[in-house]
Amino acid sequence: MSFSGVVVLTDLDDYIAPSQACILPVEVKKNENEGARTSIVVDDLGGYYEVSENGAEVKLERASITLNDCLACSGCITSAESILLTMQSQEELYKVLKANKDATEAGNLQDVKTVVVSIAPQSRASLAAKYGLTPLQTANRLTHFFKSLGVHYVLDTSFSRDFSLIETANEFIERFRVYQQHQSSTLPSPSLPSVRNASNPSRRKNAMGKGVGAGSTENTAMTKARLPMLASACPGWICYAEKTHGFVLPYISEIKSPQQIMGLLVKDYIAETLGLRSSQIYHVSVMMCYDKKLEASRSDFFSTANQTRDVDCVLTTGEIAQMFLEKSFSLADSPEAPLDRFTKMTSEKKILGSYGSASGGYLEYVMRCAARELFGVDVDVEKEKGVVVKIGRNKDFKEVVLEINSKPVLRFAQANGFRNIQNLVRKIKSGSSPYHYVEVMACPSGCINGGGQLKPDEGEIPLKEWINRVNNVYKSVDCSYPEENESVMRLYDEWLGGRASSKAQMMLRTQYHNVETSLVNPLAVKW
């Protein structure tokens, strides 16, 4: 298994390289009944042995830190602990595919797992830019590649992103209405036009236990009224907030990321459609960053009833390119096979993207829906129609304002990179943030520049030019709005029982956890 030895979270000033030595050492509890003194010796092969006073030797097992241990530790200020991941590599996929082949040859078809691969559009764009292909060509050739290995289905996470966008917009509109009601009842009324009357959608009941978010005991009217609402699709940002700024968790959107919603679609909807248990499906997600591996490993996304994760394995774009080398496969010269479809209404000859940023277009879509639903105004952020767009001191910060009668009624922002995130968090903590919604992404330039993406060859072109090239490929597909996706609307009814159903609330929302520092032995810290 090989991973990147470094992680670039944001720009040059934000560079962080993880240490091979964990900064929170494993706690060793002393046995009070042990009277004899022992010593530790190391043999020529690197094995560790405990030697008692009478000379008896006992080989010691290697201490290991699991991914869950890592997630429960607040020692690292980022979530880029990829050096600790042991179940998130192409080797694990190879093992499952080999086990399937062996079971098939032995006639044990009941032991064969259905393998599903879902591909993020950012990863597809990175590969397309690298090999000089169109996004559709890349998708079809990736489908051929995975199916040649023994994968059963290959899907596009743009489909699950539509669910995430719709739910995020609904949540913001709900929060804004509660926020305005709270402001008008406790403070002098601000100069803000009244929102259009509409009943608030029902909220999810407590079904998730402790934490901040869906079903949490902190989910009071006060919590619902907290703005700005912060995007939740970036796991690097989420882990940073959980480990260092617990106060900001109530501001974060409760909606699951496209990766995790796709996991639900695969392990719930597709499993039921195929007549399988969710544990009989092995789901691989191809993503643009290593932090997606951490997201998939969260305990919130593990089903204790079915003993399975929504996403079993996450592979980065770079790891897919490594698989090409390992399998002597050329994407540039590969045959093509169509992507699999969720429903008959899903086109297999066309790929659709979303309007807005290459991080999913959350700011643009939420602004569009909120402006129409709350104030009856049609806007287009990309065309700067009906809104004022201001670029900050750096290209990774953007402000979008909706004004009515020359007064700002909605103020959104896009904050990419650790530096901008820190500034945002400081403003929220001091109560000086003027925003209602912020699209937050840990990487500079957003998801299109994720840490797991392909980089240009040394001396080929500057990194900024490469990012622009990948971004242009990403935006080269036709775009549509999520509500125009007939298959998504159909699954809302067939799978979730409607857009405002309790099942939709339960399945599509999550919670966050304030991770407290618990340093075991400060003297053991390696500086």
C-alpha cells in the first residue's frame, strides 16, 4: 500500500506535512500486580521482546492505531492522517475482486460480493485533462477498465450530488426563516424585507444520539437560528472544525456529502432493487482527496444492524492512475463502455454537471433557491444576474450579495483554503461575520485541486495553469439544475417517500462531534 508522503491542505503558507510519529502516543496502563522487573530487547529482524528477570522472552505484538482512534484524536490540526489508513487502498479492492473470482470458480456464488464503483466528477475531470479526453470518454473508459477487473456497476456521483444540493438549499431556507423569526422576537427588527410565507418543513426527531446536528439535543430553536450556515461537503473542513473549533459545529449544514449519499443509494436503494443485503455489496468511491477516506470511516456512516459501511473503500484519482500502471492499462487507448443507470430516465450517452464552482456549486444553487423562495427573485450567480459578486484579496474568497431596494438581504461567501477558513472562524467566534451562507472547502481552488488529484509532470506547466485546465474540463459538460433530474425526483418518491418525509430527514442528514483533547503523556510527545 502506498500513499502520498505529504498533504497540501491549502496554499504555500498553509503547507502541512504529517509526521510518521503520532503526536499522541498510545497509552500503556501499568499492571499494579506486576512485581517483577522486565526489559525490552530488539532482535536483528526488528522484533521486540519482553525479557523477565529469569530470562524468559515473550515476543510483543506490534501496537497499532486504527482509523477510528485517529479520528477520535485532536492531536493533528488537519484530517490528513493518510499514513494511518490500512483499509483504504487499491490492494483492498484487488482482494475483494480476487475473492469473488475464487468463489465463482469454486461454485460458491453466495460468497460473491456485488462490487460498485462510484466516480466523482472532479476525479473524472483530472483524468480527462491528463490523458487529453472528454469527460464522457473518460467516464466510459473508466467503466470499461473497472468492469474488466470484475466490478459489476460503475456510477457517477453527480447523481447523489443533486440530492445534496436540494437538501442543502431546503435546510438553508428553513434556517433563514427561523433566524429571521428569532431576530424579530429578540432584537430590534433589521432592515430586511419579510420572507415569503410558507410552512416550515418538519424536522427530524432524535434518532442519532449525541452530537451536534440532526437529532441532537442541541438542535433547539436557537441552534436552528444560527447563521451563517456553513457547507458540509468537505471532510477536511469538518474534521478541522470538530478537533479545534467545537463552537462552530452548530453552524455547519447537517446534509451529508455526495459521497455518503451515494453510499446510501448503493447500500440501501440498489441493494433492495437487486434483492441483496447491504453487506453483500462492496462500494468503492473514487474521490479527489484523501480526506474522503476519513469521511467514509466515520462511525456515523457505519450500520450496526447490517455491519457494513456506506462506503467500504475510497480511492483517490492518483491511486486510480497507479492502478493503470499496475494493470498495464492505457486510458488513452481504452475501449469504452457506458456508465450504469439508476433508472431508465438516466441518460447513458450524456454527462450532466452542476452550475457554479468545481466544488459542487453549493453557493450558486443555494443562492438561486433562497432568492426565489424567500424573496421571489430570480438570480444567476455565474452570469452575475441579480446579484453583486466581489472577489476578495485572493481568488479563493468570493462574496455574493443579493440586494433589494439597494439593501443587502442575502450575503453569501465562498472560502477556499485554510487561511480563509481561519479568518471565517474568527469572525464567527467574535460575532462579526456578515454572511448567511458560506461554501467552505479546505483546498485552495476547491475540490478540483484536492490532494488526491493528478498533478502536472515536472516542468510541464505551472500548477495554476494546470488547475485552470482541469477546471475547464470539469465545466465543459452541459449543466442542469438538480430539480430537473427526473431520476432524482423519482427516487425521492420511490426510495425516500417524498422530499419532506421523515425517511429523507433521517437518511440524508448527519451530525458532528466536538472532539476534546486528551493528551496521555505530554513528556512522550516527539517535537
